[in-house]
Amino acid sequence: MRYAVLSDIHANLEALTAVMDVLANSRIDRYLCLGDVVGYGADPSACVERLQRADALMVGGNHDLACIGKLQLGWFNDAAKTALVWTRDQLSFTDLDALRRWPLKTADGPFTLVHGTLRHPERFEYLVDVAQAVETMQICPTLMCLLGHTHLACVIEYDRAQRRLMRILTTAGELSEVAFQDEPEARRYIVNPGSVGQPRDGDPRAGYAIIDTDLTRISVRRVPYDIERAQRKIRDAGLPAFLADRLAAGR
Ligand code: ZN
């Protein structure tokens, strides 16, 4: 099976379209989405609908939950808050119904999906240190935990017998590919595909990952998209200019 892994789309339809166009020619069997489909960008409804059409397996992110009243707006900074109030008005009842169905975590085959960390999915913690990575892998019931939220791609391997991290692949550039061992007794992996719609590693191109379970390979990829068009829509919608500016910087 070939799985496409997408996270943190943030209502950036130009970025999502570029990624989906590539994936349409990548023999994908199943789409997995790790949340934050909405928030920040100018096309929340179209992004929700695009992922629905792909029949993606979904989990909710903090921005998605805020739109359905399951997370307080006080949780967010001012620009995010402004965008969320605007986003709520853009979503149809059908969109909101879809968001309400997205769980905080779910599992499919060798994957467990969550937005932040597995210990406390409802807290939306950023997985940024080794202790959190080890904790998440120790409680992950499947071979891989797929997560997003940081907008930074990485692949981490954990040796269960020796209780230590084996390898950390932090990605940059066009294509980074790594083999994994399909041995749930011996290994755990964390895969963060980076962000489709608001990368924060200095590379403004849209990020995503493909996991091929037959070839046992994980590839973390980038694709260019029409950033200027996405920026123009954000400004035209009256959203904070900072949200448009940051797309070009990839920050
Ligand atoms: Zn996000």
C-alpha cells in the first residue's frame, strides 16, 4: 500500500492543490491527514471539501477544534484568533459536520494518527524534544505514529529493546527518503510530514510524505506552489498581513 500523509494545510488551497496534483500521479491507495486543515489561510471550506473528496482518514488539529467550539480561542495568538473568527463564518454546515466527526487520534493498519502528541492529544503539545518522542513511541500501539503540529518534517526511529532513539532524519531539500523496518516488536517510528500550507523551516514549498509499506520506505517531499496567489487571497479577505507575508519566507 502507498499512503499519502498530509498535515497542517491551514486553508491554503494553492498548496493543497499542488500536493494533490503530484499525488494523483503517485499511485496513492490511501490519504491520511493529521489535522489543522483550516485556520490562517483564505480557503478553509475548499480545503475541507478537497480532503473529503479524497476520502482521507482524518484527525482534528487545534485550529479545526476551535472552529467547532471544542477549544477556547484564548489558546491562540492574536493573528490566529482573528483568522479563526473569520474562518468560522466561511465554513458551511456540511464542513462543520465533517470537522465534528474528526477524532483526536485514530489508527489505520500500521499507523496511529494524532496532531500533537500521543500522551495528551487534547493538549496539542508540540513534539520538540527527545523525552516526548520516546514517550509517544512507548505508548504507540502501532509501528508508526504520524503527527504534525510543529510544521517541521522529521522521521525518528526507536529501538524498543534498547529503549533508545536510533536515527533522526530531519529533512530539507527536494526529496528525503529513508527505509523502515516492518517489525512492530522491535521498532517504532514517528513521522512528521511537515506542513502543506504553512512550512516553518525556511523552505516555503508545500511539504508532505509518502509511505510505501510494500517497499518499506518513507519519503518526505516538497513541491512548489503559487504562493503569490495564496498571499493575495489572504490580503483580499482582510486577514492579518503577517499571515500572507510568512508564506514567502517559509516561517
Ligand atoms: Zn498547524
